[in-house]
Amino acid sequence: MKKILFSLLLLLGLSSCMAKTQQQPGQINYNNVTVNWKATDQRIHFDLRAKTTGWIAIGLEPSFYMKNAKFVIGYFDPKTGKPVLSTEYGNGYTSHAKVAADQLLSDIKGSQKEGWTELSFSLPLSSAIANFNYSIKPGEKYKFLVAYGANGAKDLNSYHAFAEGTKVVLIPAKS
């Protein structure tokens, strides 16, 4: 009974989250996380910033909760001084699995300072890779999921400390 009640509350919470829209073109701000994006003719560039020393993730176009979302999840490794990113697929309502689509990622950058992690990367506007297939058209509305892990969380499967869903309009970059 407690599991059912928790699931219903989670469903209601995510439903109301999905109704939100971005506060300004190209940006979503929450208490401790910011996502910026810019679409060009061929790629979409994302900048993620969160108050964590763990992982950060963005999921594109989930069908229900995490199901069918195309995730890019990663963290900054202070030992190597480099970001570690992974492409993942929402294979369940509350789970994801690795997808062989890392070759789509480019312009990868990252940093960590004073408890904040920043990750940047770009993706092509479309992909036909199995379980990572999508097509983004600037000017149209899409569902995003944004999440981050607890401080120090480098396990890309650990539970999130924060998660939010929203609908955004992807604004093309100005020439």
C-alpha cells in the first residue's frame, strides 16, 4: 500500500513538473541546476551546471517517467581533469541502460569548482541509433528531464538527489 501511495504521489508530482515551461529561451533554471542549450543547423549544444560533485543528466523525450528517454549522463573526474559522459536509454520507468551512441557526443568540456559541476557537450539534431533515435527541430516543444546525483556520486546508476521534468521550446541559434 505504501508503494502504491508513493507511486501515485510521484506520478502526480511528475505530471505537474512536466507542465512547466522554460523561464527564458534556451535556459531552464531550478534551485541548484541550470541547463542552457542552443541549436544550430546541425547540432544542439547543452551546458549543464549543478550544485553537486556527482553526476548530472539530461533526458530527451521520455514517454513516461524515464521510459524511452535519451539520456546524456556524466560527471567531472578531478583526478584526470576531464569529464566522463555516457549515452543511456530509459529502459524502464525508473531505470536506464548504456547505449552505444557516445560517438554522437562532441564539444565535450567540464569543470568542478566550489561544489558545482559543469558539463558541456553537443549532439546532432537527429540520430537513427537503436534506442537513441530522435529528431530535434528547433522551434518545436520537447520534454526534458534534468537530474543530478549526490555529492561524490560517480556511479551513473545511483539514485538522483534531484530530478525535474519540463517541456521546452528549442530556439534556433541566431546567425
